[in-house]
Amino acid sequence: MKKYFIALIVFAAAGVSFAAVLQERNIINANNNDFSLQNNGQKLDFEIPTGVMGADVALRVSFNPLVSSYNMEKSVLAESLNGLSWDKKYFADQIYELSVFDGSGYVSGRFNTEYKLNIHYNDADNDGIVDGSDPVIFEENLHAYYLNSANQWVLLPRQTKYPAENYISVLVEQPCCAALIGQVGYSDSPYSVRIYPNPVKLSGSGSQSSSKVTIASLPLNAKIRIYTVSGDLVRELAETDTDGIVEWNLKNSSGKDVASGVYIVLVKSGGKTKTYKIAVETVSYTHLTLPTKRIV
């Protein structure tokens, strides 16, 4: 009998504890095997067609292979993660090892055909930012990677993103370790900058209330100037720490809170310039002095 092995590791969003959880699913080779496995917000969808494994097998999943794994060398995994370049971020609290076992034990080999795997990540408020990411990771900067024989993470050649449903779909055709890895929030040009919240309330309550505005997905070393609509310079900022993020505390260069209104944000980098708008609403409170009754 041919032997087949799946060793698949996936990284997604933060927020899951490190309690080791093991799950098992029987794969019937003569059937289509479509199912989902979940644990504390982690979720994988499998679409395994007839004949992929070549025999009936057990698919065993560790939701935490850095702590407890079936076949993965934890030191190899840790070394590969430590070797990621500074601008790539993984989420260590959503890792999955998928291994295949038959009656003789652990098996390895190549699949007869590919199967589809949907890797879910967390964006509960649908703001386009992966929940818990720090520095910020935008959905469009998430990509599926696999770990090659040289213990290096390489982009999977075929993947489809579904941002509305918060998952990335990949086609798996051979044993691999795979990961959703985020690119830190800078970009190559000023044309993809994200500003949030926008509009913003300088004080008050509600989801748009904040004491600052985040300007993200900036190019490295970007220069930022903020103007009133009449052209008066309000504040100058700069991206200096390579995370692609600058925060404006809604104060002018003199340290005073800005007034309500629309502000122009000019982002300049590498000879390219792009302008954006921020709407600021300041909430003031009026204190009423009630008349007092004179006692005579």
C-alpha cells in the first residue's frame, strides 16, 4: 500500500490559549471528505476528494505543535520561525499540525491528487485588520506560505483570498508545512495608506471616538504633513521605526487640540506624493449654571 503523509502547519490570528488540543478524523478513501475542525476560534475547512489518500487513514490534528506534536520536530519549527525576516509576522497561538496514520502507524508520501484547505483568521469587527496583530497586519498583507526542504518559508503558488468571510483558500498537492504570515504594515508607495478611525471624534463615546488617528501601511521613511483645508500647516510627522505606522494625537505643532473640521494629509515618499482626508469632530461640553432661589 502506498503511504501518505500530511504535515501542515498554519498560522492565523491571535487570541487562542496554548492548551494542547488533539483531534482525529477518519478519512474514507472511497468517499468525498468535506469537514471542518475548530478549537477556540481556530478553524480549518477540508475538502478532500475521493482517492486522495489511496487508502482509509486517520487524520490527526494538533492545534499546538509547538507544545504537543505528532511528528513535527519542535526545534525545527522554532528555528524556521526565528529565521523569518523582520518584516514578516506569524501568530504563534494558531498553529496546526496535520498528520496521517494507518494501521501500521505514521505514514508518509505524496498525494494522488490535490485537496482544498480553507484557513480562517480573525477579524471580528471587519475593519480589514487581523485581530490582535501588533504591529498592524492588514488582510491584504496576509499570504499563505509553505516550509521547504531548506527550512525556509516560501509563498504557496496557488491561493485565493476571501476577505468578507475571513479566510484564505489553498490547494495542497503534496506534504508540506504551510502558514498564513503577515507582512508588516508598510507599503512600497504612498498610494495604499490606511487611516483609522476616520471620521474621528476627539472625545465622547462610540466606536469612532479616539484621542488619536493611526496612519498605517506607510512606505518606509515616509514624510507626513497635515494641513487645514485652507492650506495652513498643522503638524509634521514621519515614519521612522520601519513598522509603517504613525499616530497623530490630534494636536497641532504647538501641542493644542485641533478644531473640528476636515484635514488634508499629505504623504510623501521616494518622489511620490498622495493626499488623504481626515474628518475630526471635537465634542465640547456646556456647563449650565442653574439659578438659585434666594432665601428671605
